[in-house]
Amino acid sequence: MGKRAAIVGTGQTDHKSIRRDVNGQELIHEAVTRALEDAEMTIDDIDGVVIGNMDHFEGINYVDCWSIDGSGGYLKPVMKLCTGGTTGTTLAIGGYNMVASGMFEKLLVIGWEKNSESDTTGAIVTATDPILDRGVMAGALAGLAIEASEYAAAYGVTPRDAARVSVRDRGNACNNPHAHLQKAVTLEEVLNSPLISDPLRLLDMCPRTDGACAVIYAGESCAEKICPQPAWVVAATNRHTYSRFSDIKGQTGMVSLSRAAEELWQKTGIREPLKEIDVVELYQPYSWGGLKWMEDLSFCGRGEAPKLVWDGVTDMEGECPFNPSGGVISTNPIGATGLIRCAEIALQIQGKAGKHQVPDVRLGLATGFGGCFWSDCILYSKKKPE
Amino acid sequence: MMERVAIVGIGCTTIEAAKRTQNYPELVYEAVKAALEDAGAGMDAVDNVVNTTNDFWDGRTISCMPVGGVSGGADKNISGVEGDGTFGTFYMMCRILSGNYGTGLVTAHSKGSEGKEVAPLITNSAFDPIHARSLGADMVTACALQARKYMTTYGITEEECALVSVKNLGNALDNPRAQRAMKLTVADVMNSDMIASPLKKLDISPISDGAVCLILSDERNAGRFRPPPVWLKGVGFCCDAYQLGDRNLADCKPLEMAASKAYRMAGIRDPRKEIDVAEVYDAFSYQELLWTEGLGFCERGEGAKLLASGATQREGEIPVNPSGGLLAGHPVIAGGMYRIAEAALQIRGDAGGVQVKDRVKTALAHGVNGLAGQSHCVWILGND
């Protein structure tokens, strides 16, 4: 059987719209250095590097090879994982599997993006099928606007409900020194911000960010020696259900997230996620996802998320805080975004989250979103798994 | 004691210059169907999927997206590796060794024909954007520098390199999967068009279309499939410095390190004696010479002598690229996984006209990422 694996160190860059002071390799180096410092390790202790981003954002081919000067992968095993928006959680799941396999003891996992060097929408457009999809569904916004509209129509959810999620996350970001946007907003400010793609407004949406995140995974034989409180992986599941946007069936929820969550709860024996999980970092690129996707995760029944959010259940003081870091709506260096969710859960489990610390975190959930409405889930635990 | 993982299904499309009737997901679908048929299993026997892709070669952002469905991954745990297929295979092996999965399907593909006109631009994008890209550097020119450095360091001639193309394209005459098979003389290679000195047209692998799929299984399930399992006995990968100027291009330290790790894991002490057949990443003729040195089949600078001795011929002591290698067809990204497939077919005795001998116990497969062999992955496969 495989080995248990845990995050023993994390490092994030200073996330900003444009990091003019560094190039891509230097940005990566900043995150790596901070992760190594956090774990009190040097690069010599690392026995492999896994890195990911989305190629066309920076226009660099073979990033695993290009990034050596920043990643420290010189004369080490280095490989690249990439699945679009889910790249960060793909990396986190990859790092976990590779350490659990016994092939690595101490693995450095890096997600990064220097979005300021790209035309983000221009690069995302080529993800769509050139014949069937590109003319109608290109770009990141269209699919989300359709999902929000369908959800609103089915359950009578309003833009004000969604705005409440944005207010929560943007408020939380003010307590996270790494957050890109640290500015609290009011409901009215969200509702009066420019309309981008009906019903989505500017303050419902994530930004694009320059940033990198590095985490160090260690195997069961050394994790506790490196770190007094490792963040152990309990289980990871995912679904990348669709290959074309034109295949997506409406009105059925985000199938990928429902199915990945169902498998996660079945694997881990969790029956009441809202009660049993202490904190969630949801890869939520827009406010409406903070409602609907709670339902897809079975944190509540269909159409019930707005009430929970208005009741404060997902606020910092609530029963199950969502996105204490400020979430994706505050910080979005795409290839790093999913990995930041995992690093933030590790910080929560380690009690190192500072001003955005949730008290007494035993179990934390990180998710990833991307591609063609794809979802990844990873559950981390304070307690070493049986 | 580490648990073991085996290859239990192999599916390859033929390699061709331009498969005009199929798009790249359709190529992958053909390979996946062939691998399942070879395994004697349906998709229900597979619990997870890894697709190996590259956004630049595929001309698509999130290049793994179009192949999710055709690889049977729509309702399974799935991931994507960017780089050579040997690296994708490594990740699948890890997923199985982690105990989280029992049987996985891994694919790699190339529709090089759709990017052929911009191939120099695709590999130019691997260079430093400020210093090297504007010089027009690409994979071929980087490898021309490497060839020159290697030849100068060890006194190797162009004719000695040409002999690799003569051997491999000759071997390809017996491989129905190969794109380019030719009965050549050294003079033919020498007289082919000069592309980037010292590399001539017949020293350089063509850009190809093709897809390959492997089904991997843990030891507990390996017996459930039709073919005899081919065991993944050892693997190592390692990356060199990035800037060409930071590397000694005549050196191949990362290959030596990757090979030494794979040999150690597989318990191999004397590779030349213990390995029955090798499929190495001969993207350029000289590279086969350089890589056979890095793999420890001979001393540094002796690769040409090893070839001239006949040892690497199909009937030789350590046949190298009996399939014809990449010189006979190079589906980039899938290139290394084709090497694994060819090596595994040798072990099963299913390599047809390119089979080296009746009983192959140990085979080596090799993949490369990046410019001029910056990153190498070495696999040892075995029959027990």
C-alpha cells in the first residue's frame, strides 16, 4: 500500500496585478525560497520538482525545463502537470500521489502564472474546439454567466445573494497579507459595479494576478520530523467531465463537482460536510459559484445556499468558514490558484494563518475549478490518517 | 519492498507524415481502443486516466481537454502531464503505487502535421524570450550546436553519425508502424539537404502524426488482462541547466543520473550485458551515439565505435532502436511513449518483424524533454 503524505511547508509570493520587479523565474524563486524557509529546509533536501502553469499565458514552451533557475530543479527529477484552471489542484494531487507512491520523500510542488505578460482571454479562447465551440463559447466568462442565469432561474436566487458572497470574500482578503486585492466592498458597490456578462458584474469576478505558490510534500517517514504539524492528505478526487463546452448539459448543477464530492465523501466516510469540515478554500472564480457550488458539494440542499450565506454560516465566525484567505475572487494567478487553496488549508491546519486563522481546524477542504467546468477536491487533516 | 506495476495493454496508431482523416482526439481514440483490445478489457477495468499533451504542439490552451472524453476519462479521476509521454507514464505509475488506483490508462499523441509550418516557432518558444528567441534559435539549431560540440570534443565525423540513420531507417523497413523506412547508404545521408550544419535532412527525424496508449496495472490486477504483464522495473528522470551556455552540450550528466537511478531500481549493474534491447530518443542521428554513451552502453566518446562494431544492430549484442526509432517517425510528446511501447512489445515477443530475438528479458526505453536533451527519462522493463 501507499505511504501517507502531508504538506510540511508553503510559500506564496506577494501577489499583484503586475510584478514588474521580477521575471517568471524570479517569481517562482520567491515562492520556492519562502516554502523552503517555512519548512526549514534547503533545496538540497528536495528530491524532485513538479511545476505547472498554462503555457499560452506566458508563451513559454517546456516550462519544466525553462524554470530550472527559479525552481532549483538543476540535476533533479522535474516534471510538468497542467490541466488549465485546475492546474494548481492537479499539482497538489500530483504531489500527493508521487509522495504516496514512495518514489519521492520530499517533493517541491510549484504553481505559478505571470498573467500580466499575457492576453488572458486571447489565450483561453484556444481552449475551445475550433469548429464546434469557438464561435459561441470562447473565453472564461460565457459559461459562468450561463451557469449563474440557470441557477438564478431555477431557485429564484438574486444578484444580491451572489453579491453577499463577494462581500464576504473581499472582506476576508483584508486579513491576508498575500491577497492581491485587499479592499472590503459593500453589497451596493457590488450591485452597482459594471455589468460584464449578464448577470455577472465586475465585483462578482476574480482578477488576474501575477503570483506563484510552492508547497513541500513529505512522506510519512519524515513529515513529522520536518514539521510539528503536517497537513495530511486524507483523500483526493476529481472529475473533468466534459471535453467540449457544447457538451455541457444545463440545469444539472456542476456535474464534475457533484461527482468528485460524492466520491470524496464516500472515500472518507463524511456524511455531513457542513458539520464535519472546519474550513473550505473553494476555487470560486465568481461570486455565484460560492452559492451554487456549496450545493454541488452537498454542504446543503439545492437552492439552500443563499440562506446559509446570509445567516453567516460561511463567515469567519460561522460554523464552516469559506475562503478565509479572501479566495480566488481576491487573488488569481491561474496556475497557482488551486495550489494556493491547498497551501491556505495547510496554514489553517498548522495554525499559521495569522489574522485569517479559523480556530481549531481539524479537517479542511480545498477545491479546484477550470477547463470545461472541471472540479478537483482534496481533503486535508490535522490528524495523521489511519 | 515496493509493489510492482505492469504494462497490460498497448495501443499504437501507425506513425504517418499527415493523418488527414483524423483530428488529434480521434488519433487518441484509436490508440485507446487498440490498447483496451490488446488488454482484453473494457473501460470499466480502468479506474483512472492520465493524458500527456503540449499546448504548443497541439495549438490549444488546456490541450488535455479535447482528449478527456476519448480517453474514457469523463467520469473517472483524471490528470494531465505536459512533456514527453515517458513522464506521463511515470505519473501513472505513481498514481498506482500510491495505492489510490489499481489500473490506469495513459496516452500521448502528436498531430505534428498541423503545426509543421510553425515548428521552428514552437520550439523557439522554449528559448529565453530576451536573449535567444530573437536569434531565431529552435530545436534543430540547438541540436546542431550540440552535434558540433559533441563531434569536436570526441573527434566524431559526420559519416559516423550518418550511420545511425542508415541503421535506423533500415530497421524501419520491417516496422509496419513506421512512417519513414529507407535502404540508405552513408553517402545518401551525406548528400541530403543541409539543414543546420552539421545536420542534414536525413540526420533529422521527421515531424509526425501518431498516438499511443498504455494500460498500467498493479500486481494484484495484472493477471486479469489478456497479455503477459510487462513489469516496470526501474525508472529515473533528471533535468539539466536551462541556458545552453550553462551546459556542456557534449556531456549528458542528467541522462547518466536518470539511467543510474533506473538501473539501481531495477538491480542492473552492467547495462550493456543485462539489457537485451534499447529504444532511445534518436531525434537526431548523433543523439543516438551520445545517448548510448550516457546510458553506459560504452565509454564517453565511444558511441560511434559501438555502432561501427555492429553491437547496436538488430542482431547485435545490444540492439538499439530496432523499430527504426524516431528517425523513422517522430510524433513529438508521444515519442518516448512509443519507445516504451516498442520495448514492451519486444519483451512480449510481439514486435513482429523488428523482434530482436525470441526471449527478451530486459528492455530499456528513453524519453526526452526540452532542448537538446535537457531532461531525460529512462525506463527499464522486464518480463518477470
